[in-house]
Amino acid sequence: MSLTTAEATGLQVAPLVLGTNVFGWTADEAQSHRILDAFVAAGGNFIDTADSYSFWVEGNTGGESETIIGTWLAKRSVREEILIASKVSYHPELFGLAPATIREGIDDTLRRLELDYVDVYYAHFDDPETPLEQTIATFSELVDEGKIRAIGVSNYSAERLAEWMEITESGGYHVPVALEPQYNLMERGIEERLLPLAREHRLEVFPYYSLAHGFLTGKYRPGVSVDSARADDATRYLDGRGERVLEALGSIAADRRLPYAPIALAWLRSQPGITAPIASGRTVEQLEPLLETIDLVLNDDELSLLTAASQNQGTES
């Protein structure tokens, strides 16, 4: 049976996880450090990164986010109060989940973070070219060696997650504690199979793209130009369904006198099996409204309004 993140790491996860793929991309080191300070000051304690962040930026090679977090940690006495998650398999020079790749990946991650261990280490993307048991065995060995406290799985289909759990049980390996899929009001496909499977195995679920590339902040409207690196991804939701979701968010926002974003995150956190959504901001000013979700609890009518407006459609991750 799986442990929870709290049981595996000794820390209870706060209601919001800080995503850091903007670090080294749309947020430089100084700005990223300010974001981290604000997040922790507000009670946040879980920081999510990956070895691949942010290789897609011209001049970057991957690992920039981890390096920025590492320089921040070196100047703060907070390590025992926070959780750090990272991932392997998508770095352009360390692609896939072969045992040697995983081992080189964790060593590089720990060097950049200036740490002896990470709390959760994710298989970032499935690697069908590597026998799954080899991947599982290597992650389990890293737990035994103390380089990682717990195992996570990200972007796996329900079929492959089920296979991972079967191999883990039959082989006596350390079980995963966390699942990181795409999930939000506009992308609800995991509700059909993946989310029930996660609940069955007591995997804690930390959804990414919780605000649908920023669409659920309410700033994207027909005919409105938004200066954002994510604008192309967000504007694809500008259809009838997207407009219904924005209308529902707007109604609740007006009643609550809150921005759209914390409401969308609170809906997500209320779904069965969800531990905490992952969200990011490229400035402290963008982070501040997200932090309002930490203490926000929606009532049944508000949840029903959002659920009905968004319907249940999308492709399972």
C-alpha cells in the first residue's frame, strides 16, 4: 500500500504547490528568489521543478530552474520546513528512463539544488523503450540510497500506471506516493480512469497546468491581446465551453470579491483525490492572488456551478 507524501517525508503538504518552470524563463534569478520568499512567507511548503526546466529558452540547456532554487536554498535556513520535487526523463541530454539516465539525472539535480536528497522524484514522461521494471527498480534503489525520499509518476496513462503498480507489488519495490497529471476546469479527462486509479492506490495527486495556461485567470477574452509566453496555449480555450466557465468563475468572483484564479484552484483542490494543485507566477504580483486559494473553501453551490459549466471532457493524460 502506498504511503502519503506526509508519511514519506514527514511534512504535511500545504494547499498550493509552487510550480517553477518559469524560473530561468520568464522570471530571472532575482525575481524567482522573491517569488520563493513570498510563497514560503504565505505558508507554502512544496516546490516543484524538473531537470528539463527551461531548456526551450534560447541560450538555456536545462537545469536552470533547479540552479535558481539551489542558490535560493543556500541563502535560506528553510530546508527542513519545505518539500522539493524534481523530475527526470525530459532533459535534452538525459532523455528517457534507462537506469543510467535516472542515476545521472538525480546526481545532476542534487548538484544543481545543492542538496543531499529531494523529497519526491518523478518519472517525468513514460519511456516505452526501457523495460518498466528497470525504471521502477532504479527509483526504488534511490530511495534505499537516501537520494530521494519518495517516488512520483507524471504524465503516465492509466494503463501504464496500473502496470507500474503491479510490478511494484510483485517485485517488492518502493511504491510511488505521488501522481502529477494535467487537470483543471478545462481539462478533466483524468476523471474517467486515471484519477480513480490514483485513489485506489492512495497516490496523492498534484495537478499541473491548474489554471489552463493562465486561461482561468480570466484575462483571456475574445479580441483581447495578452502579453504572455502562454497566450497561444490559453486562447485555444476561447470557445463556448470556455466562455461558460469564465462566466461561472466571474459570478463567484463577484460574490466573493476575489480574482478568478484562486477560485479555479479551490475547485480543483475540492475534487476527490486531489491533494494540492500546482501553479506558478512570473512575478510576486502574479503569485499573490494564487496564494488566496490556501484558505479558500467553496460551498456546494459554487462547486456545482463550476462543475456544470466545465462539463467533463478532454483527453486522458
